[in-house]
Amino acid sequence: MDLSQYFEPINTSTVAFQKEEYRSTLGDSIEAYLPDTSFPDWKSASLVMLGVDEDRASTCGHGCATAPDHIRYYLYRLARPHSDLHLADLGNIIPGETVRDTYFAVIEVLQQLLEDGRTVVVLGGSDDMVFPIYKAYEILGRVINIASVDARFNIEGGESINSDNYLQHIIMQQPNYLFDYVNLGYQTYFVGQEMIDLMEELRFSTHRLGELQSRIELAEPLIRYSDVVAIDINAVRQSDAPAASNPSPHGFYGEQLCQMARYAGMSDKTTTFGMFEMVPERDNNGQTAHMMAHAIWYFLEGFCYRMGDFPSRDPQSYKRFAVQLEGSGLEIVFFKSLKSDRWWMQVPCDDAERRARYLQHTLIPCSYADYEHAMQNEIPPLWWHYYNRFNG
């Protein structure tokens, strides 16, 4: 497939791209699709970046379609995170006559990139782009996990897909290839108890802003387990992200966003990282675009330090711990990477058909705290959550 048919070059009047300005920077090393260059050789790149200039299905972020080039303006000026990084920037997907046409283009492009083993950074655009991202994995027959850094659940209802309800449309797909959805940073006054109860009925994993703000490291194993990490910039407080499409005085700090982006970059499992819902015309001297560029930089840096330490890949690179829980007859098996000190735990699946379908998901990223829970004769909450998903 010729991917170039779906793309237009980066708007150099917005990016103000001058090579001499970018010597020894990330921009100097990116193979970018510019008006005077040929389409990048993405097959030789380890990472591929693309923009989606689409916001017609955003409920409050009209204007965020122009965000990708504004983010690039700051991203290209940052230092190169590692000399071995080879990043191809394919430019921006040409908006279709309808939103559905744009979805089709995103699906076609992502399907090809993922099938060829590329990791993709998506610059939005509106939050509903997570739907065509999911569809690309569905077409490839891949059961996936999605982690969403978002103040809301995106399950509001409605027949047409928009930025408030894309998750509803994902879970309605049949057959369904979404194994788990994790929300990081929801704010109770935006979602209400009924929505929280619904997410529990769906057995999705949700984590309040306050839970993560005091211990952002709790997000690491949840992100490490995710194929897609999608960031709605509305999850960041207005003082740090004034150009969010629906800003709030409360949310994550910019530093916490960058930490989560680095977690995603370091995850061997994460193959799509997306950022959405920034409206450049509302920005304060480029503050939001600059912060989003920093988050992407941290994703790129994390990617450069991926260790390939998933336990099943190299038995010599991890240590196995079997913990017997007294009184229950239950044994929980943990694995610790000798490369990174990261932890996983084995969760049993009793049903043979489900076990065959979800085999790759039964080894769950966890933390040392989960191991400590087990050593104190307590079943880790994360273990219970996934045991119920496998066997409920």
C-alpha cells in the first residue's frame, strides 16, 4: 500500500521549519514530510509519527484540528533523546469529506504501520480518533488493552461517534477485541456515580485523579499493560494546559503527564501513543503545545530505553517467586526482571477457550507493592481485578 496518498506535508508556515535552526536537535534527525521533500522511508524507522487534522466530532474542541503542527513547532526544537533514535514524521492525514472518511484513512494507515511492526505516535485532533485506532487493531485480529489519561470516561451515549462517547462505540463492536480499558485520572464531579458503577459492571479499571497524584508510580504497571495509550489533554489542569478543549482548574501537573508518557515509551507492549484535544488559538504563548511536545519527548526517550524484558521472552532475564497464601490454598507466581527490576504476576484463567484467546494477557504487569501484599497473606487488588476479568 502507498501510504503517501493519505498524507499532506507538514505546514512549514506553522512549524517555521528551518534546518539551520535545528542543528543537534530532534528536528535535525527527523525524516519529515515537507513540501519540498519526498515521502519519508518509514519502513526503515523504528518510530513513526503522524498528525490527524480532524475535529468535526469533537464536542467542545473545534479548532484542535490544527494542533499537530503547533506541537511540532516545539518538539522539533528539543534535544535528540538518543543517537540511535530513527523517527519518521509522515505529515498529516488529509481530512476526508466526512469524519468517517478520515476514520477510514486512519484505520488504513495504522493497520499498515502496525502490521509492519512500527510504533506510532499520533498527534490529534480530537479524542474520537481512538475509535479508528482501535479498529486498526481489530482488523489485524489483535486483542488489546487501552489506557486513557482522561478526566472523563467517554461513554456518554449517542448514535454518532464523538469525543464524549467513542468508548461506547468501541465496546459495542462485535466481535470485540478490547480486553481491558484503563482510565487514569477520572474526576468524580465530571462522571457521577452512575458512570462509575457502569465502569465497574464492565469490569474496567478506573483510577481517580487523587489516587494517582500522590503516587504517580501506580500508573506504571497499568500503562505497561496497554497496547494503546491515549492522552486527552483535558486531564491536565488549566494552569498547565490553558489550550485544553474543555479545561478544568484541577488535573494532572505537566510533570506527571511527562512521567506517564515515559512509562508508555518504556513499555514493550505499547505500540500507539496519542495526544488529543488541544486548541492552539486558546493557547498562552504556546504553553500547552510546548508541554505536549515535552510529553512526546519523554515517550521517545522511554522508547529508546525499552529493554525487551517481558518474562516469557528470555527465561534467564527474570527471577521467579511463588507465594503461597495461607488458608486459601492459592499460589501467586511473580516474576522480577533482572534487567529493569520491574514486576509481573501470573493470573490463572480456568476456562480453556478464554485461556487460548487471552494467553498473552495472563501475565500482568505489577509492582513490588503487589508482591508485598501477597507476602502479607493478602491477595493483591490488581490480581483480583484480572482474575475476575478472566473468569467472570
